[in-house]
Amino acid sequence: MNKIGMNMFVWTMTMDEDLSDTLSFLKTSGFDFVEIPISEPVSTPVKLEKWEHLGRELKDLDLGVQTCTICGPEYSLISTDESARRAAVTYLKHIVDCSRAIGSAILMGPMYAGFKTFTGKPATTEEWNWSVTGMREVAEHAQTQGVTLAIEYLNRFETYLLTCADDLVRYVEAVNHPNCRAAFDTFHANMEEKNTANALRKVAPYLVHVQISENDRSTPGQGHINFDEVFDVLQEVGYDGPIAIEAFGPNPPELAAATHIFRPMFESPEQLAVDGLKFIKSHIVPTVPVGSEL
């Protein structure tokens, strides 16, 4: 049975706030895990206490954890500045260490390039090779920490290196490391794929994480994405890995600005979580006919 999680982006970007009540709410609501964003800067000496503490809190709640991250232009594996590329490798290794400290075995996100960092041109062979080489080094470190990288492609308005399933598969195969695998986000697929089902089938051999995200970034099942098709394919390919809800709202403001969320999409993050969980369970939990238990 798939584990179902909730991404914390709808509440925070940093986990600096006290979110104990929210985490307890998600556990009692029936979630198996939370997806924690990490954007911790590298310090000297490296400090992992924050993430170790949060990991203990989650363990006490019996709530599983995965992590996610994005890279700014100063941490881009495809920067023309070699020092920025080295900084990206160092940063991503640090995020891997934070992930291990919190207890996460999967770190997902668009780690291959700077988020919303464009040249106005298609990706070059040189940029591709820079990213693949850097990611292989990060994957080698992740292997020593028991962490698998789940690479997520984005839409064309957020990146230009990986924007579809074909790009993602080619990238994972180029990195060629067992700790570099694929994630699939329905929001980006809805924008970029000619056929979401076929895209999911293509990614399936490398798939370790799925994000369920509606076309308007609100409550899954209340937009126009064909989730019947998505869940049918997941069943078809035998995917039994984690599934997380990802949504965005007006808070935190800096994330709302980055995702262009300028109008309310749902009653509250808590209501979104409860409704989204019910929707996902309706698709992955077999229905037991009335009276069959007798």
C-alpha cells in the first residue's frame, strides 16, 4: 500500500516556525508522512541540530518524513560560473546530510539547475554535462548517507533543463547512479505532456516519488487534472512508493510570490489536507463490497 504524505510548503518554506500542532494534526488526520522543505545554508561548522530535533519530534509522533529542496541561482549546477557550480554541489551534499539527520530516505526536487534562472535559450550540451557530472557527485554522497535523490522536472516557466518525462529519463540514465531516481509531479505534467499517462509510464522504471498537485495548485480532485488516469497508470505499473500532496497558498508570502498564487484557492491548509487525503485514499484503497466481511 502506498504511503500518503503532505508537503509542508502550504505552511512554511523553512520549518523555522513551531509547527508541532500542524504535525500532530496531520498525523491524527491519517497521513503517513510529511514532506519537509530544506533550504538550510551551509555553515562552518555544519549544524544539523535543528533537523535532528525535528526528526525526533516526528519519530515521537510516529510520522514518517521525506525532504525536498530547490536551488537558487547561487547554487546552480548549470551556472557558467564554476564557483557557483561547486557551491551547488556543496549545498546539495549539505541538504542530503540534513535529510539524513531528520530521518528522510528520499530527497526530491529540481536540484539540477537554479530555480527560475534562465538564459533565454535552450539548454546547451555543456550545461547538460555540468549538471549530470555534479549530480553524480551528489548521488555518490547521498549513497553514503542512505538517501535517494528523486529528480523532478518542472514546467517551462520555472526551468529550461528538464521540462518533460523524456528529459527526466534521459537525465537519470546519464547520471547513471542507483541513488539518482525520478519523481513525478502531476501539475508540471499537466502543463508539459501531450499525454500524462504515457509520460508516467515512461518514468515508471525509475519512479520513487509522486506528487499529487492540482492544475491550480489547490485541493487535489477539485480541478481538471484527470487523476483517474494517473492512479490507473500507477496501479498498472505496480507503483507502491510514496505519494504526497503538494499545494500552494497565499502563505508564506515569498513562496506565494514565487508560485504566482495571488487569490485564495482553498478554505484553509488543514481543509485542503483533509479533503486531499480523502480524495487520494478513494483512488488507492480497494473498495470492500457491503456484506463481504460477513
